Amino acid sequence: MKETTTAAMPPCFERWCQRFDDVFSHKAQKREFRHYLGGLLGESERKNLFQMASNAVEVTYHRLHHFLTEAPWCSDRVNERRLEIMNKCSQTRISRGFSLIIDDSGHRKSGNFTDGVGRQYIGEIGKTDNGIVVVTTHLYDGRKSLPLDIELYQHADSLAEGKQDAEFEKKPELAIKLIDQTLNRGYQPGIVIVDAGYGNNTSFLLKLEKRGLKYLGGFAKNRKVTVKEKENLPQTIRIDELAQSLSKEAFTEIQLNLDKPKKLWVVTKEVEISGLSGKRNIAIVMNAATFSLATDIDYFITNISSSIVTPQWIVDTYGDRNWVEVFYREAKGWLGLKEYQVRDKRSLIRHFILVFCAYTFILWHQLTGGLRRRWASIPLNTFTEALEAFRTAMSYRFFDWLTLNRDLFASYKATLGYIWA
């Protein structure tokens, strides 16, 4: 049932929203915060402002739009409160040693009037197109996957002075700002995991090391490394050429126990790299036993000591990065992360943070077991299962409300031009 009304939301929803009340200065802001989150969590496939207003009794487009674009509230404070709530519960607390995943994600956006829009690589479609890209930090600790912070990448084409504009910042620069926000909260990541867009950036890696952070990142195949094999003189060679020169016996076979079992062949080497003082460890991961047979080859770099960097460690640790992709898929597919009807940067960030709040609401109740006890007879092991349990609660409560407010619902349908009887 796609229709909702705040008056019929499950009690757990109201208790969650009350925890944010002192962040908002006006009663209207508190009301629209509930309306917006309720719309994001609802069953409607579309999550833009117009559709969310149309699907909810006593919710109007203009009030929602004003809340998102003009109302004087701070998205940073809302986000901090969201993380504080997670940190107050033993089942959801952010403990030391988690994997901090840095990633960027894009989606198509037509026109050129929205902040950040430009022709750039969009990961979800695998090609360059007109769109928007955001940079995010994400936490995974073996039990929970949680978005931390988000920033809009302002493509040079979207700025008046291009790359010379004062507002222009490269993605690695935005990533460092987000990492600093994580550290300033007192969170202590065990490792930072990045893809090759960041791992191949020497300046970015140096900034991580300056902050005392360990990292594991993707690496470009054309980067040169200096290798010393036993008694031989040091050799400087491209990493893909190094991979090609290694014998089959140099690689270790790793078995991944996924839904569909997968084998990988991995080798690790201690090397020197231009621009980085001292030695680093690199890894070559292939989907076949030899370079000539492999169709998928990945290269990695880390500043973790050689005593820890084993082939199994490389595969297991970098596998944590998949959780941010899972989050993007769920947030875009179920909560409308890429659906909005605003153009300016502040409003876009507000929308993203409200999606984070909706996601965290479901995650919190999944981890603490509330939805399982009241609204499900099966284990809620995934976000989508927990969301479906909450939507079941919404439908049940709305049906009860409808039996007592039939005239009000008929009036709501009449405003949309329909007759309900």
C-alpha cells in the first residue's frame, strides 16, 4: 500500500524522530522531517518531492519543498545526531578497528542547472555521461554497514571558472576532508579501503600516512615499482610486466566461499615506489593461475607490514569494500538517493543526509531486534528484509487508521482528482 500518513506510522518511527527534535528550531521543521522520512521509507517506487507528497495524507508538496530548500536547519547537525544515536546503543556502537571505505558514486542527471552536474564517468552505467557524483565515507565492522558522511563533487563544468574556481576540489581532496570528519569524532578505523582512483594518487596516500592511517587501495597497472629479488640487483618495472614475469608457482590459490564459489590467484611483493619513502607491499590478484589465461587482474598497494599482508588477507580485507556498493544499491533502489527535485548544493546534501537517516533507522531496528519481535516471524538478516518488515507495520497501521478516517481519506483522494468509495 503506497499511501501513508504520519498519524498512522508505527510507534518506533515516532520515537526515532523525537531523538532529532531538538536539532530543529520550529514545529513545522519537526513535522516535515517526519513527512520526508516517512516518504522515503514508504512503498512508492518514486521518492521525489511531488510523489512523496501525493502519497501521504495531509502532506503538501510546497511544505516539503520549503523544508528541503529554505527552512533554517543544519544537515551537519542532523547527521551528527544520527551517528550519536548509533553510538549510544551496545548493539550499534561504532567500535575501534573498523574498515573505513572511501568511494564515489554517480547517477545520471539531465540539464545543466543542478549544482555539480557535468559530463563525467558514472559508475552505475559504466560510461561517461551527464550526471552528478558524490564522495562518501562508509563504515564496515564485520556486522554492520553504515554510511558516515557525504560530499558533492563539483565538476569543473558546473562552476563558473572551471578548475580555477575557488569551489573546485578534486575527489581525493574531498575524501581527505571526510576522513578528517571521521577522525575528529574520535572514531579509530583499523584500515582505509579505496579503489584505484584514490590508491593510485601518491599525494592522497601520503596524507593518509601523515594521519597515521593504514590503507589498502587499488593500483594502476602502469605504475612502476622497484623490486629486489634475493641476490639480484634492484629492478624497476611496471607492475603488469612484473605480473607477467612471475611463474605460476609464485601465486597462491585462494578459494572464495560466495554464493557461487570462486578461485583467485594472489601474489604479494615488498617494493619501493617513487614518491613514497621506504617500502610498501603490493599484491597482484588474478582470476586464473597464469597471466596469459587471466581475464581479470587487479593490483593493490598497502602500507601494512609484510608479516600481516598475506594473499588471504588481501582478498578478505578488500572484499569489505563491496559493502559500500551494497549500500548504494539499497539507498538508490529503495530510499530514493538519486531522486530529488532540487538544484542547489545545500538542498542536495540535505536530501542525501535524510536518506542516510532513513537507512540508519532501518539498520538500527534491524540490529536491536525491534522489528523482528513485533513484525516478522523470520530472521531479518538484511536491510531489505528489515525494510519490508517496517513497511508491513506501516500498512497494518494505515489500514487501522483508514477504518476510522474514511471521510478524511476520501477528501484526500478528491484533492488528487479521484473519487474513492
